Amino acid sequence: MASTKITIHTTSNDAILKFEADRFLTNHNSFEFNNIDEAKDSPLAQQLFYLPFVKKVYIASNFVAIERYNIVEWEDVQEEVAKQIEDYLSNDGIVVTEEASKPKAAVTVYAESTPNPNALKFVCNKVLVPSLYEFSSIEEAKPSPFATELFQFPFIKNIFIDKNYVSITKYDVVEWDEITLQLREFIKSYVEQGKTILNDDAPQKLEKTEEAIERKFEALDDTSKNIVNILEEYVKPAVASDGGNIEFKSYDEKSKKVSVLLQGACSGCPSSTFTLKNGIENMLKEMLGDSAITVDAING
């Protein structure tokens, strides 16, 4: 396996530090270990518990979070810990055993309607991905074995995966009542079997790591940053509940035009496009104090 890169991130708790990998470490499962005995199914966690200051180890998706005892400060040991995790993963070290990865609870999947009549939201009681991914073709879906298999259904037009749900947009050739049960059972079975949702290198290839997202944000001008923050706080939670997403694309200082991308269930829905465009436009005008702002909503 290629070498793994670890980046260090602070958390709201001074005692806990997050070590993020540039690939996935677990298959949409998370694990918490309070001591070396509990960590018997995680060789990586067991190795970390040999460090005398490690109090708790938490492993999920693409990161390892460690809580320390107060006998040391993180600034004195964090580089050494990051290097140890990096070396372990780069040498094909086992993160968790198959036994630990087996689902501990039954998987449930239910379907929710969305404002888009051609899109349905399938909600799972398991975390599927750490951040959102959208695929419009089987070619685009290469980083996701899950999406690739879904595209084997000929009636699927678009797949949008976020946290614990997948929004599926269909072609007009079939009605939802003909395919909903089939899709729900497929998703439930896939997750229950612990099959791969995303390839290990998907976050890195698609620039979805926290580091890449932060770097992209820091490169924006101040107005664009304000727009992104407004979308994150006031718009995204509402559209996520409808199985979609709004992604900031650009802001032109001269024309005052903001371009956003509609994803998931929001994409291709005439009512969503009109409602969101006007709603976002009015919100930005008010919150940024600029009546000249216009919004261009692009379907993903």
C-alpha cells in the first residue's frame, strides 16, 4: 500500500487530538476503546495504548482521535504520535479486525420523499460517509463501489451520498412504487454485509479531506467566505433534510453575481431551483447589506 499521510487537528476538548488520514481506515463503522483489553480487536489501538499518556482511542472513517491523561501536553508528543500512526498504516498495519468490523446492530433503511418528484431519500441508521459525494454516471462513481453497484440499475440517473443517507434521482421510465422496495433492500443488504462504500483514497482523490476543504476555503476572498458561512449555517441544514445540498461555486465582485451548485434532490427540480435561488438571493442581500447581489443556481 502507498504511504499514508496523517494531519493533526485540534478539537474543542484540549485533551483530545484528532489524527486524520488521507484514506479511509474503517468501513463506515466507528470504534471506541477505553483500555488495552477493550482494544483486543484493534491492533492499531492496542499499539497506541502502550503510550503511557493515552487514556482513550476512538477510530472512525478516516481518523483516529486520542484522549490523553494530563501527564503530558499534546504539543510535546503530537508529532511523535502522528509519525507512529503514519508508519503503522504505511506498513499495512491492521486497523481493526474483521471480528470488530461486524455490524453490532441491525441495519435499518427507510425511504423519504423530497420536493423533487424524481428523487427519493434513503435514510440509514449507520454513518455511510464522512462528507458528501455526488455521482452522475457510472464513470464518475469509480471511487465508490457502492455507487457503482447502484448504477447497475438502469433507471438511476444520479446518486448523492451524505452522512447517513443516499438520495437517488431516477429517470422517468419507471415510477417510484415499482422500485422503492428493491432499492431499499439493496442498500440495507449492502450496508449489513459491511461492503465498501468509498475506496480508501476517495477523500484524497476527490479533495474531500478536511485539509483540502480548509485550504479551498482559505483561498477565498472575504465576501466569498461570508457567503460560504451563511450557506453552511442557514441553507445547508434545510436542504439536507430534503436530500440535497447547495455548494458555493463563485462570487464575482464586479457583477455581484453568486453562483451556487444544486446537488442531490435539489438538482433538476424546477420548484427547488426557483425557490432556493430567490430564498438565497434575499438572504444574502439582507445579511451582506448589498441589494445588488444576484444568485445563479446551477443544476449539478
